[in-house]
Amino acid sequence: MGYKAQYERWLNHPHLDADMKQQLQQLQGNEKEMEDSFYKVLAFGTGGLRGVIGPGTNRMNKYIVRKVTQGLAAYISRQGEDAKKRGVAIAFDSRHQSPEFAQEAGRVLAQNGIKAYVFRELRPTPELSFAVRHLGASGGIMITASHNPSEYNGYKVYGNDGAQLSNEASDAVTAEINQIDDELLVPAMDLETAERAGLFEWIGAEVDDAYQAELRGLVFQPAEHNRDFKIVFTPLHGTGNEPVRRILGAMGFEHVYVVPEQELPDPNFSTVKSPNPEDLEAFKLAIALADEKGADMILGTDPDTDRAGVVVRDEKGEFQPLTGNELGALMLDYILSQRQQKGDLPANGTVIKTIVTSQMGASVADRYGLETLDTLTGFKYIGEKMREFEQSGEKTFLFGYEESYGYLVGTFCRDKDAVQACMMAAEMGAYYGKQGLTLYQALLRLYEKVGFYKEDLASLTLKGVDGAEQIARMMDDLRSNPPAQIGSLGVTEVKDYQQGIEGLPKSNVMKFVMNDESWFAARPSGTEPKIKFYFGVKGASLDDATSKLQTLRADVMAMVEA
């Protein structure tokens, strides 16, 4: 069925609500928007789905939420009555329609006889992951579009271990979703009826307290070590405000200043172009406040608080952002050193990172005689390894991270946790501060120990039907005509992860290793209309590494644009 026929089907459907019908009528005369809204069905990928909010099959709206939830309900129902009784935990962030989408999901589950545990107010993604495990639920749903712009929302699904669904489970849910002929006819139980039947239960403080108790178990230093350290924090209008401030307070930090303009939830993210802690521009207000307060460190979290950014003072006293790779290596070294001092570093301890994350972390782990495992991009693969470790007992998880500002210290969550990252970064800052070092100076010392690694990322955003085709052509060309040389460097190894190499699942990623151990990788985003290019080098000094990185990036992007 073409996009115009799909549009007409929705417009004239007897079960379509009046508000949605009005939105559809406003599309008339805007052919491009109508096509983009209906030319395909918003895909349920390995972690869920994400899209622009609005009417249509390729948009986030209550009918798409109901359809996906019905598919998840069918998948859980196939596992038996016990799985249905254990239920599904549901949380949501500060985005437009997030509370409504969470209730829609809970009502559809209830209609299927599956209990829904729903947070009454917004909560971070990592706390949803924790809640699944804490409540012994069969799964979880997080309504979020992470750090996407304000017009987006999304739907992430978690398994009973608190990790995002495995590929196999995701395929099974997709198969159930594809059995649904008409997304406008999926039934949802009335909320009051569901509550009376015990199929819809609001949750909150008890889970919050249990999560905070687990966070406190990660602390290495006594509270008095942290009292003088000054921090500016911004939740970027999202879910991080209360949980981050609460744990920092419990750790003894007495000087935590929250950016007032960004403290409260705001679905428009009105003070930033993008609510992304990977973007230094998002820290503009925080840097001004930090200068005013004489702060030592700035912490920032994205709307659903799974990614954390850290900005620290350099040797000139000016604020500089740490990259995800730099912060990850610092946190890893700090955690391993503290556990070693306490005699609590297991011989089978293992670090997990992704294939596009810096080798610096692996070099840090090597110094402690520990193994590093690589996974595909996406924290669910780190969660899968954690589950394998638990089941086999052969390895002990110590730390997991990815270059895109995602970190995990404790095993009580199975997704990246910016609350954990903020508390660990703050504790590190105070710890090195007691030694007369800034965190930036600690990073320079770490470079001296393990080598001068530098990384970068370039993204091309290509929207719509034409953009998707362009991205596909780029990947096809890299696959069928791999470069033999990049600038002055010869390509010594081509890794096509679509072939299922290195014991990893198949994935549409290409990685190229050069004769000086530099590398770059190309990967289409699974949730955004982007293709991402990752770059990594190792130099003889920081200046050498920086120069190598600039050259590599320029040469690769010139090849791509050509």
C-alpha cells in the first residue's frame, strides 16, 4: 500500500480520535511531509523504536505505541502465566507525550492480562533497568528518545535481566508486531479498570530508595574527602536532577550547584540546540555558573540520564570537555586502582567496551593484568556479556563503557548509567584534588603510562527516503570497493562485521586498520538518519596524536565526499 493510500486509511478510519484526525488534515497540501509520515512503518529495531512525534505509520504516536506493546504482550504471553504475573516495568522521560505513551503501554499490557508497574513521574533509563531486576519483572519499557531533538520520542524494550532485548528476542517481538494488521484497532484497558483488577500499579519511592542504596555501594572514599570539592551539574531539562543530586549529597558533596535554567523538566529543551552532553554547546550556561562559583568540575546528563558528560579545568584553568573515551579510561583506571588497593580485584575481572571505543581502556586493563572484551556498538551487547558472566561464573564484570558517553560500574543495572558516571567522576575529581591534581592533569599522567590515544567522530545526517538510500550506497561502496590507502597510510586490514567476524553477531559496520595502527570505522545509526564515521590513532605524544587524528579524519571524509 502506497503512502497516499495509508494516509487515506488513517484519515477515514472510524476508530481514529479527533485530535489525530485534525493533525492528519493539516498534512493536506504538504506532499513531502505526508510521504515521510506514511511511506513506511516505523521500524522496531534491536533496542526498540524512535521517531518524530506525529500522525502516521512512520511517526511516534499512541497507535504505534499500542501496536508495539501488543507485539510485546504476545511475546510475553507465549512464555506462560508466570511471565504475565511478573509483569512489565514502565518508565518515561521528560519528552512530549512521554507520560501518555507510558500509560498507553500499561493499558495495552493490562488488556492482555499482563501486570504493568508504571512510574508515576519521570525516571532515568538506568533506574528502569534496575526496576526490572528489583521487581523480578518479565521485561521493561522506557519511553525516551535519549538525546534526540525535542520533536522525537521513542520506545525501548528490556528483557527480564534488565538489559535491552537480545537480537533473538527482538526478532521474536518484531514477528509478533508484524502479525497485527491494523494498528488503529489495538485495544487498551481503561485505566481505572486496570487498577481495580491489579493489572496496573503505580511505583515510585520504594524503587528509588533501593536504587540509591545500590549506588551507595559503589562508593570508594569516605564522605569527608568530598566536602570541599565544588561541582556544577546540569540535567539538561531531563530526568537526572533528583537522582544525581541525591547520591552526591549522600557521598558528602556539600557544594553542588545546579544550573537553574536547566534544572526542571522541559520537553522543548528550550535553552539548548541539542540536549546532548557530547555537545560542548549544551554546557554554555553550566560553564558560566562554574566560573561564577569557582567550581572544579561540571557534570551533565542527557534527558533520560543514560549518558554523562564531564567538563574539567585544564592547566590554564579553563574548562575543557573530556571525551567519552578519555573519561572512560580515567574511570576504569580509578576503579581498578581502588579495588586493587582494597585487595578486591578479581583475577578473572573483565572490562567490556565496543569495537569503536578507544584502545586506551584496553591498555589500562593490561596494566592490571586484566582482560578486555569488545562488543558491537550498543550497550545491550555489554548487557549480554554480563549475563553470560553471571551464568558461567568464568569472568567477573568490572566496568563497561562506550565512546558515546555511556558507562556502567555496578551490575544492578544492565544499561549505561549516567547517575553512576556522575558519582564516579565526582569522586575521582575530589580524590585527585586531594593530591593537588585536576582531573585533566590526572588524564595527562594516564597518557604517559599507557600511550597517547586520540579519537574523533564525524556524522552525516541524511533524512528521508533519499537519505536512507544514500547511506545504503555509501556502505555498499565501502564493502565492495574497500580503500587500499587512506592518505599516506596503507590499509592493512578490512573488517566487515556484516560477515559475523570475531565471534560477534552480524552488524552493518565496516572497520579499516592502517599500517600505523590507526583505524576508522563506518556505521549507520540504528535510531537516527545518520551515518557515523569513527577515527582512532596512537601517537608518540599528545601533539603527535592530535596531528595524526586531524589528518586521518580529513583524508577519510575527503574520500567519503568524493
